[in-house]
Amino acid sequence: MQRSTSRILTTHTGSLPRPQELIRLYALRAAGQTTDAAAIDRAGRDAVRAIVRKQHDAGIDIGNNGEQQRDSFFLYLKSRLSGLGGSWERPSRADIDRYPEFKRMWNEQHASRTQVSNLGGLPKAIGEVRYLDDSAIKDECAFFNAVLAANPGVFVEAFMNAPSPGILATAVKNEHYDTTAAYLAALGSALQIEYEAIVNAGFLLQIDAPDLALERHITYKEKSVSAFVEFVEQVVATINRALANIPRDRVRLHVCWGNSESPHDCDVPLEDILPALQRANVGGFFLPFANPRHAHEFRCFAKHPLQDDQVLIAGVIDSLTNFVEHPAVVADRIEQIAAVVGDPSRVLAGTDCGFDTSAGWGRVAEDVVWAKLASLRDGAKLASRRLF
């Protein structure tokens, strides 16, 4: 895992804007309508080719395939796992429930959009969950490698995403396993295959684990903080078992409170969960510090410092607003975080979350996304001049 040895390196959390036609195809497929699998495959591959060059042009140092060949950061696994069927709707979020007018607006906005929902129509685990076949992930990795080979030097380093077993355990309702522990163990064993395929293909693995913060105000909204922390500890232990054959410096863990423009005033404080998160056997933590609810929480690392071989990838660009952050603001954020970490070489600059975590879900216009990433680049350059 690259460090910011001479300048602050830039990255992002994974999902980038998809072409409108690709969103339409994914939404049709998710709704159960007839679609042309070959057309979706072609559109996804074309989108990867385009997104790699766009990242380079925007100044991204550590980039990925934009998750263009996936309809969602975790729902794509429906075709890769056994034992899934039926459907259900996720519980509502505590911060949305407490504001009826906002909830009405939220529901209206999502009802009117062409998108792949990560709230309703979700699958359930109705049988044994196993990883069916690694051909899809190997093909995805091989194609991304081919695109990188056609664009030599486009990135300092490349990564690929895969979800946490915890987000699957909470979003895919368990109707088969006797205990949450057994369900998590099955999911961890299945995801281990995907994790290892990504690293064996030469990429950094980013584990997307919104569950480790988000679920406090969804699944655990009626329970105690201590009960939620126990869940976090369970998931982290499951992740560690799934990473048994992967060097920790090839893994970064992204944790967030959900990629929604909502009040977020029911979010669990980072202070409450950070000790449990730090049990993860990973080389880097990727956390959001640009949004108004959590911008101050980088200070938690003064009390709970990184281990010597770890880096902090700091979200300094908000992925939910069409404001384009001024580079000076970005630089100030980076410098404040570097001061707490104590070593700027162990700080990388990124976005709070993805810009289109499920196809059509994104709230930021595509042209604004690229302007925000360019500001990330410029802010990192300004901070680098001061820090190095």
C-alpha cells in the first residue's frame, strides 16, 4: 500500500458516476424486466475504459474501475452467491423516522428516480450461502488489468472493492442460519474467495463496511450502543478470518454512516466504535471527515493512534453535496488530519463515500463529481507544499 512519501496521494472510495444508459439497464434488470446480458456487459466494459482515463485526468493517484460493471456495491453478489431468494425491505433509518417532513421528501425523491434500490426488494438468505463460481470476479479483475495495461502509468496504484460480510448479514435477511454468528461465518467464507481473487490479481482490496457504523441507526436503532459494538466486533473478527491469506498492507477498510443526505443525528460517534474497528487486520482505514456530522472526528486518532504500519485515508470531499470544495479548504482539512496522525506520509486524501453506490443513487451531478475530484487534487497539492 502506497504512502504519501513525497506528496499527499489522492484516492476515492470506489463508485463513480455510471452512464445513464447503463443505469437504465441495471434498473430494468433489478426490476425483473427482460434485458440483454451482452448489452449490459458491453456497456459496463465501455464505462470502465472511460472511467479510468477520467480519474487520471482529474488527478486521482490510486484509482479503480469505478464499479462500473456492478449495479451496486453489494447487490452484484446476488449472482455470485447461492442460497438467496425472496425479497424484503430494510428497516427505516432512525434519523429519517424522527423527521416526518424530511421522510416524506426522502420517499418522494427516491420513488421518482431510475435507480437500483438498496432499501427495498432486497434478497433473503433462504439456504446455504456459498460462493458459486469465481469466474465473474476473475473476469472483472482481468478486464481491469487489461484496461490498465492499455493506459500505462495511469495510476500510482489500483484497487478494487468488495463488501463487508456485515453489510450482507444486515441487508440480506437471514432466514436460514440459527445464529448471526453462523450466518456471518458463511458470508465470510464466501467473501474470502472474492477478497483473495482481487489481491491475487495485483490490486489493493478495499472492504466496504458501512455496516460498522451505519447499522447503529438501522438494525440496532432500538438496542444499546454496547450491543452494536458487539456486532462490530463480530464482523471485524469475521473479516480477519477472511483475510487470513492476505497481507494486511494490501487491504484498506472503508467505514461510513451511510451514503445518504439525511440528518445523521442518530449516528454512533466514531469514539464509540474506533477501538473495535482497530482490531481489523488491515493496513489502512478510510473514514469520512468532510461531512458536517463527522468532520471533527479525525481527532479520535489522537487518543486511539494508528499502528506504525497503518495509514489513514481521510475523506476530505463530501460525496453528497454539489458544492465544489475550495482547494484551500481541502488543504486545511488534510493538514489538520496530518497533525493528529503525526506523520503526513501516513495520510492520503479521498472522498467521504462513493458517488453512485447503487446505480442511479448518486446525488451529485456527474460534471460536478469531476470538478470535486479536481479540487481534491489541487487541495492535496497545496497541502503537500506545506507538509513536505
